[in-house]
Amino acid sequence: MKNGIWVLFLALAGCGTSGAQFRSDEYQNRPTLDRGLMQVEEAVLSQESIDRLLTSRIQLPDRIKVAVYSFGHRSHHFEEAWGRGHARAIGFLQERKAIVDAFEKPLLTTGRFVEVTHVPSNLLTGRPSLQRIREAAALMQAHLLLVIETASELVTYHGNIFTKDEVEATAVIELFVLDVRTGAIPYADTHDATMSVKEIGEDWTIEQVQRRAERLATLKAVAAAADGLGAFFKP
């Protein structure tokens, strides 16, 4: 299944400005792709399927429902004062709604979307395959599936009696859009952002500064990704 997903990704994500291929006259004159090509969990794309993907176009409805699925958030933390880094799990549960909301406004303002929702975590277990997430989106009657994953790297600079502690956070978001009906991927992109946050009077621990920096950097990257996706779907 992995090989099939990556072939599909490379075939349709392309390079250069996102969406340029799909606005060309050549693309608009292709026959419409009218059925799914990923048939079973273990299957890979056949040569015939690849040929059809490269010579067909995706036709979306005028009014679109999109379901958002997140693979979660990964974080790497480096303590400058100790001279070494360590990975730690970050609970980003409180940011799930904020991330979905960030995509909602740019998409709804295009006039093409009627609903932006999320795939409930209890609908899938573990780290599901793309096919399983696609099936969940189909159960929700969503036309498009937006898959995202965020990550961040923090560097903490410990101050002294004259300077405040400071945390520099760099966040990245990777995302792609999948047409639920056909399994094709018309859009993929990556965005990053950096925030530098200093300790303030309300901070009792350095962990509060770190979480604030991580949150702000992540949501900044998400906002950039949402604007880019909204621009792709503008008429």
C-alpha cells in the first residue's frame, strides 16, 4: 500500500506553484476520473491506474464537505544549558479545534465549501493507513479529506539574574488533500514558522514558556498552510 500511496503522491503533487497544473487548459481538457483506483488495502497501483491518473482530471462538486484528519504532533526539545537534546511527547489535544478552525475560514470564504469538520479520533485506532482514513471520510460523506501532520523543534536558552529565559520554537506542517471518491491527491504542501518567546511574569515554570512558544509557532505554520489551501480552491 505504501508504494501505491507514494506513486500517487508524486504523480499528482508535482512541483512549482501549487495548483498551476490543474488550472491549465491541457488539464481541463482531460477526461474526468470517475472511479476509485485503490481497490484493496494491500494493492499497489497498476501501470494502467498510473496512466489513467496522469491523463485524467478530478471533478469536484460545486459545494464541498471536507473532513480533516491529523496524524498528530511530534516535538524535539533541546536544552541549551545542558548541552544535549531530548524528544518528548506533546499533548496537543487542546489545539485540535484551533487547527480545524484555522482551515475553516480560508476555505469557507472561497464559496465552494459548505462544511469543514474533523475525523473523530475514536473512529480510527493507532496510526491508520491512508485507505482506512479515506473510508472514514466516506462514512462521513465528505468529498475531500485533508490530512495533516505537525512537528516542532524547541531550543531553550536559560537566562540569569539579569536576563529572562527564552525559547525559540520552529514548527512545520505537512498536508495533502485527497479526493475521497477517486483516491487522487490534487494538492500537497509544507509550511514552517518560527517564534521566539521570552519568560513573562505569569510564568511559574520554563515549561509554560516552552508550551507557549510551541503553540504559537505551530498555529502560525497552520495559518500559512490554511491560506495556501484556500488560495488553491479560489475560483
